[in-house]
Amino acid sequence: MSHNAVHSESVGEGYVSESASSEARSDNGLKTLETLEREILKEEWIIESKGQDKNEIAELRTELRKKIRDQYTDVVQKQDFVKFSFFHILAVLEDRRIRKLKKLVDWSVDIAGNMLCTQDSLGQTGLHKAFHNKNHRMIRYVLEAYDKYSRSRDWNLDQVLGIPSALDGNNIVHLAIRDMTPVPQTDEDSLNMIKKIIDAASAKTLKMQNKDGLTPLHLAVEGGKCNSSQFQIVEKLIHKCEDALDVHQHNNESNSVYQHHRKTYAEWKKADEMSESFARVAESRDPKWHGASADEQGLVVLTVKVGEAVQGDQKLASDPSPSSRTEKRSNEGELILGEEAISTGGQRTESQFTEIGDQPSPPNGGTDQQKLPVIENVTEESAANITEYLKHTYLRNKTRQECLDFLYGGIAEKQVDFNIYGKEGEISEKDFKLGYKCANLEDTLLCVRIPYLIIRPTAPEQQVAEQTYEQLAKLSDSTSKGSPIGRTDLGIVFDWLRNDANVGKIIKLIVDDSHHPPHSDEEIEKAVKPFQVEVWDWQKIDLCCETIAEAAPQARQVNLYWSGNNAVLRGWSDPEGGLARLPYLKEVNVFPQSRGIESRGRNADKFQIFKQRLEQHAHKGGRTIKVNFYESAGTMQKSHTSGPKNDDVVQIYHWHKCMEKFGRFFRQVDRKFLPKPEPIRIAVIDDGIDTTEPRLHNYIAKILSLKLDEYTQNDGTSQFSVSSATKAIRWAIAAGVSIINMSWSIERTEANVNELDELRKAVNEAENAKILMFCSTNDQGKTKDDSYPGAFKRHALCRIGAATATGEETNYVSLEDVDFLFPGREIEQDQGDDTLSNGVARPKDRSVEGSSLATAFASGLAGLILYLSRLVGVYYRNDHDDSNPVLRMIGGLEQDPGKMKPIFEKLMTKKKFVEVWRAFENADEQSRTGGRDEANKFEILSDICSKLMNNVV
């Protein structure tokens, strides 16, 4: 007979009789425990029964309470020699028995609540065994009694809940989530019991992982459980222990809670679609099949948990799968597959899954089965709600890299922020949208940062020049009467975020609106309101509280920029219309932008009054708001460029003109008749590519932009985290890139020694993967540069510095520490005379300077050389000219990308400046003089490759 249930009422059959040996039966203590079990099976401990009056019930209750104390206290308080307690006996009782024994369970907990921690020979406590047998009523009785008696005793329910089973590592919270969810709509008792278990559990218990590496939260978010009641359980778990979100499954996939949720929901959905497809096929073959019962269909219905292997009945009885929702007894004729046991005769046994109508009577005159509670189906809406809640909660308090790990397991193609700092100036709406059309943003963004940026709206279809005098007069009149004086152009950005990038929420918003004129309050409200912003940092002086409340009613933190006007402080602290009206507000930071006309002391006094008023109003509502005042004026972070400007651009102009002319020639080479060569993939690991640059709009596809995790140092400067750089390199390796561009440098500190060691390993891995790497010098002057990754000094790693117009190193580059010099400044682009209608002049193009830009030029040149070699190779192979010596050189470069160094050395001066005209300058002229047929053009390209690679590869 199974250990898991008592199937017979005959005396001597039960947990004790199955667990004890014949020798053990002679032991008096064990015999007494066996006697107690016999009495339970003979229903001698049932207090209430039909025909009894209240007095009889009271007398029997008193008698049995005395009996348990006098005759069985010693036995119930001890575990027997094979390690089981009285609670293990209660755990295997059928529901029809245990429902009549609530008082006995209560008294047992009173006498021996500490025995709930006792584990049997299989490493399971009484509560583990109860879950194993779906004896949820016994568990509820135990919890109610434990709660009642623990108030007067030194008991801690978490000690019981946190014990892992030796079988599968599941603790009681695991089992409650696994076996009792999803909860039927009408089963409030079960829902409350699960919540009570979660409330009593410690953070350690809630973060505990079973043998599959899953926490209770992992189990709660599984795709097959996603209905509306399940959301309450997920919310409860996270509210009790948000740190559980940081626990990743310790298997090969190392899934976070979010990844586990998405993976299991996708698996569930696929299985559900297959099931529906099967039903449609069956119905199309036999219309009578639709609506028929399982008996009428002649089917054996099997429900298998998504992502799990099929378990045999013996396996389930002794070693339940951690992810299986229920364990079933194996009755003859049943098939047991993880979730449900279905009779081969077509009868559905007890299940927590959705009830499918009234079940037919069992064969051979059996009785109708009890109707099951209806469980709400899994819905896409419920799954989306859980997805959103997990994402919002985690992104709210974590760094960018932590968020990437949580959502994707590392660096992914989707971005969790939209940071366009460093893009100050003016741009057209068209260029903005074209530039960021390749942006793949999450629907929830950790941060949106917008600098002082002016966007010129796209002109309306009917141009002003085409309008009549009357139309212009009418437009002028309406503008003077109704149009806002403040700016509205950043509304284009937020409209793009919402409608084109499909962003639904922004956790933190930072906007530089400190210049005159700022945006109108109306535009701010309209632009920001859809995004449920939680950290508000719109840098507009003396911004109205009503605007914040309208635009960001969920704000938890608000940064305010104060002109020094006391009336503004009074408005911000007003009990009705001030900041206190924001229901979730926890922190206010005030940045004075000027002293105004008052003294510093008077301003400080007025701020203290503001602080007291705001804190008092919050306290009346049962809240606490932290208020901070920053003496120094708060200003936007300025974009930082490395190195001074150089007005002499002759050499730079020569470099650019040469490559521009070669580019024109190269675009004229007809390649349609050739097989397409493998594209060159370049990973740019930095703070991001300026995709709004019009010249890049048709070339971005071959560039992988990997943005580093950035943080602000004590001196106000920005620094990249080493770990994010390491992960970016490894991601680039996995993506199969040919070149990695790293236009940054990191100094060694005591704090980052271990991280730098991981970075070194990643660089080695890239070199072993035959990837060419370029990095920047640190632009800190003539002192020795020991920054990384340049200091690793690898065969396939080139350190690049910025050159002056004369081809020498700039005054902030140490020549001995670089391999090559490239132009460190780009020629300013002609921007025309466009201005906004509000009279704000357009600033010059936002160019990057220094070794960062030089590194980009080096990577681009290397990419061009690699692509030329591949193209020429394809040409000769297509022409069956396998003996051409160029092919051998091309193959050598592919096998050893480190040989790009001697190729560059052929082009460089004694000062290490790479003069591209030595190889590329005359291609266009040679094409004109030698003939414009394609064979001649490919000969020119072949000559360039030979010149570069001869005696090198």
C-alpha cells in the first residue's frame, strides 16, 4: 500500500503500520502511536455527528481533550525511531476524515507544535507530506492553531516553512505556490491561506531555491498560472521580499524571475495553441465531436505541464517533480502525467484545473464525482499584468546593467533607457526620427534623458508660400491670440516614444528646459502624462505643482528648480494645490538657480518654512516626505569632449577628402553579378552612436551599438562600469563581429582589480575568436598611459590616439603609448541658416573630438580594408582564378586579424599618423584613365589590396 494515503478503514492500516517494522511494533511508545491512528480510522475522535445536542458535543469535546493530554501527550511530543511525527499521520488522512478532526489538529499543535519541524525518513515534514497528499484542509487547520498558540509561546512559523524537502528542495512556500495555485475564483480560503504562509515566511525562506534553482516567486509567475488571482500572490511575494527578484535560477540558463515567467508563458501558449489546433482538426473530421464529453469522444485526456518531462506514477509517488502542481495516487486504470490523473474510462479525477462541464457518471454504477471549483483560465491580459509588474518593480530601483541581466541575462538588443545626452543643439524632426528608427526600446524605460535640444518640426504639406493672403492673415491672428509662447517641440520626442517606439512607462525623466523660452505647462502635461513617470526632473525654473500632478501623478521623487521667489515655495508647500497632493511622493529635492534679491540666510529660513509645511501636510495624511535643499545651483550635466579644438584643419581635410573620393569610386563598382560577401560587423562599445547623423542613416545596419553602464563619480564626471564593458565584449563575440571599437579607457583602482581581470579574460577571448580590437588612449596628457583595455597590449588590440592637422600627436596624447594616430577632429558640417520661429539660432554641429573619434576612424578604415579583401576574393573565385596571389593574402588576413597592424604601419609616418592617401587617393583617377568597365575597377581594388597586404600576409 502507498505511503501517501490511507485507503482502508481496517485496523492497523495507515502511516504507522506502513512505516514501522515488526520489531518496532513491540515498542510500547510506537504501539500507542499506532493505537491513536487506529482510533482515528475508527472515527473515535470525531466530536460532532448527527443527532447530538450541544451538551453532548461539549462533554465529548472535554473528554477527548483530556484524553489527548493524559494518554497521548508523551507520544505526540516525540518522534519515533524512524523519524515521523503525529503530524505525518494526520497528513495522509483523506479529506472526508480530516474535515471532522479540526479540534484534534488544534490540540496536537497546542501540545506539540514544535514537532512540525520533524522530518521523516524521506526528509519531509508533516506539512510536506500533507501537500504531497493534497491535504490542504489539514494544513489550514495547523496554520490556524499555530497562529493562535504561538502568541503566548516562543514559536516562529518561519522555522517550519523554511525547511527544504530532501527529495526536491521545496520548502512549504514552494509547495503552497506549486500545488495550490492558480486558486479557483470562489476559493477565498485557499487564497488567504497562501497569503498567510507568505506573510509568515522570512526573506531567507522566500529566496530559497529548490533543486531546480527555483524560488517560490519563480513558481508563482509560471505561464500556466497567469490568471487574475495569481497576480495577487505575485504581488504579495514581491511586497514581502523584493530581493527575491535578484535570485536567478542556478541551472544552465540561469533565468531570472522575469525570464522564467516569459519562457514558461511562451511554452504554455504554444501548448495551448497546439491543443486548440488539435480540437479544430478533430471537429472538422467529425462535427459531432464539438461539445461532446470525454466519454463520448472516446478520448484519454492528458494534461502535461509545459517544459516538464512526463513522470511515471511511481516517480510521482516517491519523488515529486518540483514544478509539478499536484501528485496523484495511482489507481488501477489511471494515467498520471504531472498535473492530472485521468481515468482511461474517461472519468476526470480531482484536479485544480478548469472544470469542463458536468462529468459523466463513472462506469459500473459509480457515484457522481463532487463538482470541482471553477478556475479562471490563463489569459494574455493576466500574463501581461504580471510581466508589467515584474518589470516596473525591478527597473524602479536597479542599475541599467542589473536591469539588462534581469530582463535578458546580459546585454540585449533592446534598450532599457533612452539617453541622448551629448546631443545638444538643433535637429530636424525628420533627422531625429530617421536617426532613431533603429532604436529597439523596451516598453518600460529605466530612464529618459533629454539635453537642451531644439527640434525643427516637419513643415506642413501646404507650404506658407502657397497660402493666400487671407489664410496667412487668419493664421497670424490665431497665433497671436491662442498659440503658446513657450516651446512645444519636445512633444515630438514624447510622441515618437509613445507611438513609434511603443514605450508605455518611464521610471525616471530628466529634461533640460532651463533655457529661455521653456516649454509651456500645457505641452509638458500633454507630452508626459501617458508615461506614468515616477522620478520627475524636468529642469524648468519655478515649475507649477499642478503641472507635475497632472503630468506625473505617480511621482515618487520630484526635483525642483527655484528662482529664489518665496511665493513659489509657498505654492509648492500649499496643503491643497502643492506637492502634498501627489499620493506617492517620498522625496523632494530643491535646487536654487540664483539667490534672487534676498540674502542667503533669508532664503535658508524660507526654505525651512517650506520644508516644515510640506512635511506637516504629508504627516497628516500618514506619509513621510524627505525634503532636501542644495546650496549650490543645480545645473544640467554638460557634455564632455576630450581634447581642445584645433582650428587648423588642413591635414584633417586631406584625410576626409581622400576617403570621400574613394567612397564615390567604390559606390560605382557594380557588384550585382557577384555573390554577396559576408558583411563586416563592427561592435561599437561606448555611450552609443549618434544615429541622428544623416550620413549614417543608410549604414547603421552593419553596426552593433553596445551601450555601457555609466555612473557619476564624486567629482561629477562620468565613468563606465568595468563589468558592463566585459559583458559587452563577450556579447560582441557571440554576435560574430569582426571588429570591436572601444573609444573609452578605465584606470585601475583597488576597487576594480577583480573586474579588470575579467575584462582581460574577455579581451583574450575576443583575440582567440579572431576579432580585431581598437581602443582609445585616455587623453590625459604626456604622462604614461596605464589605462585599460590598452594596457593589456595584445596582438589584435590597437591603441589609437588623436592627431593634429600636421600629423603629430595632440598635446593631450602620449605618443609612446599609442600604436597609431588618426584624425581627432571632424570637419564641421554645413548647417545652413535655419532658425526656429521663436528666434533661437541653431548651434553648430555636435562633433566629438579627441582619441574617441580617432578610434572610430581606425575601426572604420580596418572595416573597409577587410570588406575590400572579401569583395576582391569573391570576384576572383567567381572568375575561377584561384591561383591569384591576392587570394592567399586575403586568407591570411582573415585568419590573423592582428596583421592589420603591419598594414597600418605601411601607411603611417614616423609620427605614427596613418595617411590613407598612400593607398586610396588615386582610385577615381585610375578608373577614368583606365576605362570604366567593371574588370578595370576590380583590378584597381585588387591593386589596393596587394599594396596593403604584400609582404604582410
